[in-house]
Amino acid sequence: MAVLACTGLVSTVVYAVASSQPALVLGSALLFASCAATAGGTLGFLFGVPRALASPAGADVPDAPSARQAAYLANTNLEQVSDWLTKLLIGAGLTQLGSLTTYLRQLSDRLSPSFGGREESGLIGTALVVEFAVLGFLVGWLLTRLLLASALSQADLRALESFVRAEGLSWEGDHMQAERLRAQAMDVLGLPHSEALRYEDLRRRVPRGQGRTAQMQELVDAARSTARLVPLTSGQVKELFQEGHEGKRIYALALMQGATHLADAQIVLDAIGRSHSAFEQYQALVLAGLVVHDLSAQDRARLRTVLDEQLGPRGYIGRSRNRRAVAEQLLEDLARQH
């Protein structure tokens, strides 16, 4: 690639020297070549962003190596953007493939004045731009594949080491330092905030219906598995829920479902009585069913009151057969414990 780049530049210099305006031609050539290389390199970066490895969302094998690796995922926002833009660019490119000759001819006509205005000037300019765009793409793709994947792996490794050190400190009784290390590792991995944003992205992109609900449930199931693998604290999960972002509220509820010791009675009641969506209320009802036997007598009484209100004419549970069934089962469990 270096040889091709040098060949292109040397050819441009030779052509510029032979023209009547060598400074103009050479300056224009360098400018257009750098722009083409930058554009190609950006595309190469988007195509080269590595995918994070993870086990299936429904995996329920906490002791398996693959499941343990899945708990320490890198922030996938960049990967999702890359995937979306790549598909968009490929789709747009394929639809315009038949007009490629026309576009190249137009590009040649526009470049011709900057390259001396001679008969062959447009061809020289087009060849230079195409060459450096392709070279930029290859360089961007190779550097991304070689360097970014390694950098992401190193970040994951550092986060995993922080988790291991935190566990050791917890056994030694240094809970404050252990909590600090866990928080640092969570920041490196982008969890759980990036996973919560995936819910928001799905909710925006996919139209309402059973398909979207099924995909959102898959995210919840994945979060439940994560809760059993990543050492989160109840304070972290509670803070996530209280940020008010709908995706974070859902993700916090899912984490509590996966590790019920993280559950907070007030959050359960708030998510049922003041839910931001029907899906959130359903997840809160499921969580309530998992922890109902662990609630205090006072919290069970408050839960019964919230359920009665939401099942009434001014509530929202009665609008869904599934939520009503879960709520009625909860009331039966509460009656048996009374």
C-alpha cells in the first residue's frame, strides 16, 4: 500500500511539473488525495470495528467459561453504530451502482479545472481520488482490526482483574475498596448503562407489536443472567433505577429478577404503581412475584394496596390480560401469607 501511495504521489508531481500551473495542480492533488484518504479511512474504520463475543442471551450456566466471559462485555455502542452505518452505506451503494459511471464522469468534469483543465486532467484527478479512497479504506480497516480489537480486549482484561481483586478485598473485609474497584470495572465495561441504552434503541427503532416485545424480553433475560455473574450491589442497582431513564429502570428490574437479593421493596412498589410503560409494569409484577415471600408484613400490605389500586378502574393492570393474571396470582400469594 505504501508503494501504491508513493506511485500515486510521484505521478501527480510529474504531471504537475509538466502543466502550465504546477503549484495549483500539485496543491489541488494533495488536497483531494488527503480528503479521499480520510473518507476511505473512515469507511474502513466502520467496516473494521470488531464484534464483542458473548454467549446466548438465554444461557443459564453460571459456572461455564463461556457464560463467565459473557458477563464482562465491552461497551457495544460503537459496534452497533458501525453495524448500522455499514448496512446503510452498503444498501445505498447498491441502489446507486447503476449510476456509478455517471457519477465518475461528473467527478471528472468537476476535477478537471483544478488539475490544469487539459483533456486528460479530469481522468488524472479521478484516478487519484479513487486510488487514495481505496488506500484509505484498506489502511483504516487494517488498523482498526489490528489495534482496536487488542485495545478492547485489554480493557476487558483490566476490568476482569478489578472484579477479581474486589472479590479478594471483600473476603478480607475491605468492602469500601472492593466497591471502588467494582465501580471502576463497571465504568470500563460500560455496564449496566450501555445495556440499558440498548433497550431504548430497540424501543425507538422497532414498531410496537409482539415482535418488539419479544426482543425487549430477550434483553431482560440477558440482564437476568448478567446479574448472577457480575458482582453488582443493591446500591448500584437502586441508583440505576432512580436515574429515571426508562431503559435503566427496566434493566434494574431485570437485574433484581436475576439476583433477588438486589431487590428493593420501594422500587418494586414504585415500578408497579408509577410505571413508565406497560412493559415496565409487567417486569415489576414478575419481580414482585419472585420476592413476595421475602417482604416484611408492612411491605406486603403496601403491595396489596398498590395492586388493588392498579386493578381498579383508574389503574393500568386491568388493561392487560397478562398483567392482570400476574397481579391476581400475587394477591392470592399475599392472602395465603396473611
